[in-house]
Amino acid sequence: MEVALDWKNIFYVFSQFVGFLVGLVLIFFGFRKNRQNILLGFNFLVLTYSSFIIWLITTSYFVYFPQLYRTGNFTGLLFMPMMYLYIRMVVTGKKLQWKDALHLIIPLVFLVDYWPVLVLDSADKLALIRSEISNPALFTAFKQSRFFPANFYTPFRSFVLSIYWLLSVYLVWQGTKKNDKEGFAKEWFVWIQVFLVLEFFVFFPFFLLFWTVDPITTFHLVHIAIVLLNLSTAFSLLFFPKILYGLDKELFVNQLKKQKSKTEIMDNISVEKSTEIEKKIKTALEENKRYLQHGYSIHDLSEDTGVPTYLLTMYINKVLDSSFTDLINKKRIEECCLLMASGKYSHLAIEGFATLCGFNNRNSFSLAFKKFKDMSPSAYYKVNSIK
């Protein structure tokens, strides 16, 4: 079986990529700023993974990923309580407690129920996949269950999702009465309401269409709903970052003050401090020629100078009117020109000069050379050698 990368599959894969990326970013920044976003990021990851599993089923590409057999239902069962707990944390301000682990009972029951299947080797899983993949209804009947009859998990999962959805709607409704939904909280409440509307269509097609429409149509509707849920939420977070702060106006204001203070530090920096930074950069770059080090970053420059990264960035951007990359590459090109003019390196090819001056490859070297010298390095070397 060949993977057909038509526009529909590309769109689905793109949505899954966006979902995983947003999930990882939310978790990363959640540890740094707002811990509630760790849970939101985790929800993005499990929701996107569930979307990926549905895509594997509807396209029959599951045969390429036998090791993932029966893992999608587990992540789907995880998403339902985790999203509810995220909404509860934002609306009530209460942190997670040990008793919240009770919400994990349902996915853990599934894990115990299907453990013998989950630990099968890839060949045995592939045989099970090939026997079911042509019929999505059969694939999702979960007939290998030890504790429950066939066709139990799919309606049960939709039922549990609807319960958690109703609980989430109730929390949001209560929250809009207690909070100023026209003030700082407005963006989050609008976003979560749109999220809940889209989440509704993740389980609603099953109740409405499962008994009257062929299963593949139902699966496509659910998949489209998850894709829209992922993309709309991801792009709304991109364009309305205030959502990431939930209802915590104080955290949002403090973050703005912190960002503003860094800019003001550079705007109001004394002449003495500016001169000090200039001398330290000159020592590191012009005297010690640290830019010749491969992979030299602004963090390395910060360590060499003892100047914080944000101050270096502001100084380079505002005082030197440059970016860090351009500053380093310009120094490297100047060094390269000196080496070419010295006549001591006539045995080197262009790649040799690139390596000697700190570039990782010829392509980046050539691009930087043309940017600062308006000609290729080979043309410059030829003209220079004539002189």
C-alpha cells in the first residue's frame, strides 16, 4: 500500500503537526509562566494523537504503525477528564489535588483490559489490523476486550465525553456569572465557548448518525471536528495570547511590566554601561575572535562577556543596528577577506575558507559573503589574487 499525499491527507497531516507543535509550546511556556497551560498543552497532544489514530484508520495506513494499535482509545479517554480539569483550574483557580486522580480510573481500566493486546509484538498486532482495517466499524468494535462485550467502548467513550462536556459547560456558565466577561476575562470565555461548541461535534455525530449513516462517514465527521478544534484553537492562541493567562489579570500585567522594563533598561542605559558592553563585545569578537567558533551563539557571547542575553540583543539591535547573526557573519567575512589577501592559504578551496572562518557549510558562507561583499567568495578571491 502506498501513502497517497493528496490535498486532503496533506491538510490532515498539517493539522496534526500544528496540534503537536502547539501542545509542546504550551507545555514549555507553561513551566515558565502559567502552570495551567501545562495541562492545556497535554490536552492538545492527546487530542492530536487521537486525530492521528483516526486518520490511520480511515486511510488504512495503520498497517505502517502496528505498534500503535489500540493506543488511540486510551489517549481519547485521557483527553476527556484532562480538559475538564483544565477548565476547572482556570474558572475556580483551584490547583489539582490527589483526589483528582480518580478521573483517571476509566482510562486505567481500559489499559488493564487491553494490556495483553498492547504488549503483543508488531507481527501479531499487524495481523489483527489487517483483519479489521477494511471495516472501521469492525476496527472500533474493540472485540478483544476481556471485561466488556464488543461495541462497548465506542458508545461508552462518546457517553463519557458528553458527561465531561456538560460539566465543562456548567463550569463556564458559572464562571461567566462570577467574572467580568466583558473585561480581561472576555477573550478566554469567548475562546472556551468556541472550543466547547467544536468539542460538541466530536461526540455528537456518533449519537446522531451512528445508527443511520455508514461508520466511515461518522468517522470522517468526527475527524473533521477534531481537526477544526485543533486548528481554530491553535490559531486563536497565536493571535490572542491573552488567552494563555486565563482569568489571571495580575499575571498578565506583571508579564507586560517585565517585558517593558527590559526595553526601558536599554532605553535608559547609562553611557558608562553602554561603553562597558561595547568593550566586552570588542574583547570577545575582535581580540579573541570568538566568532570563529562553529555554532557560536548569543548565549556563548553572553558567557564570554558576562552580559545578560537580553541586554546583548538590545545593544546589538539598537546601538549597532544589526542582528546577532549579521554581526557574527560580518566579522567572519572580514576575517576571510584578510586570510585571502594574506596569500598564506592559497592551497585552500572555498570550503576550506568557510570552515576556517566559522561557517558550517559552503552555502551559508556564500550567502553571507554575497550579502556583505556583493559578490561570491570565489569571484572575490579571483579578483584579490590578481591584485
